[in-house]
Amino acid sequence: MHSLFSRLPSLGLAALLAATIWTAPEAEAHPFAATEYSLRTAFKASDQGLVAFVVLEVPIPVVMKGIGVTKEDDLATKKRKVAKYNQSIWSDMADGLTLTIDGEAVEGEWMAIEHELNGKAAEGFFVYMVGYAFADADAVAAKGRYTVSVVNTGWSNVPMWYSGSAVALEPWTVDANTAVDVLGKKSERKLTDPDRWTRDDTIRHMIVALSRAEPTP
């Protein structure tokens, strides 16, 4: 899987995505047991386009077992094993995600995001992030109103916590949001707050309605 930044068609969207992703993970893990996984789906809408990304946290012991590093491995071998494992996680994440706008598939691809935390251990978990690279970001930005949906079918057989968020920059507004439907105002709390998270897998299907205010004459 290639890096998202190396494939984005719009430099403006790339900059927006960079700013969004840089702050979104907040270098904070979910506040539950180290044996628990988490999934978070997030959106950010503006005149530059739509940013959609998913963050997966995996317990460190699970990742270390999956990587399969041994005492005999030299540094280069360890790095190759880590890179191969990370690629497999990002690919699995992408395979389990479906994005639509107004009920229709939108040309693009889920790709690994270039972020210092992506594929690294932080706060007791390994963090994995993918974002959606739209083939035509301008077409999305040109819409005055739309509903975006992301369905996540991955990691359905492990103990999982869920969260989600949607924000919009003026003149855009968020008119509906599955995370708010499930969590209410708790969806705006910090990631370290247990109330920001839920076992309710309704959030595996995040639906967000967005609209752009018409300019005042």
C-alpha cells in the first residue's frame, strides 16, 4: 500500500489532510485495558474538500506476535518484518472500509497516512491510520450538500471500543452525525475520557450529513 500523500491529486487537500491528521490522533490512546482494541472514524469538511480517515489501535502484544521478531534477527531484518506487518494491517483496514457519498461509490482509495505515529507504538497500543484519497477532490468540494457514509467491517471478532467525529469549517456545517446519535455530547470529549467511547458497533457505519451555507446577498 502506497502513502496517501504521494498519491493525492490536490495539494490543497493534501495540506488540509496533513493539518487534520496531525492533530486528530492527539497522541492519546483509548483509556481502557491494554488488551482492548479501538476504532475511530472521523471526517472534516471544508471548501477544500472532505477528509475521511480511520484510526485503529491494536494491543502491543498482538502486534509483536504478528511481527514475529526473534532474538537472532538483525536490525535490518526486524525493520523488514515491521514494515511487512504494517503494510498488512493497512491493507486489511482498506479492504474492510467502504465509502459512499449520497449512496454512491466515489472513485478513490483508502491509503496509509504519513504520520509519525502511524504503525508505531504509543500509549500502550500500536496505532494504524488510513485516509481516503479521492480521485477528484474538487468534485466533492463543489457539492453544496451531501451525505458521506463509511462502513467498517474489519476486526469484528476482537474486543473493540468505538468512537467517531465530524467537524466542518465555515461555511460548512454538520447536519447529522452517527457519533452524536450514539454518544450525544460525549462525542466531543477528549479521547482519554471513557465516555468518549462505546461498545455500540453502530459506529461501524458512520453517516454524516454536511451542507454549505449560501453566501448572503
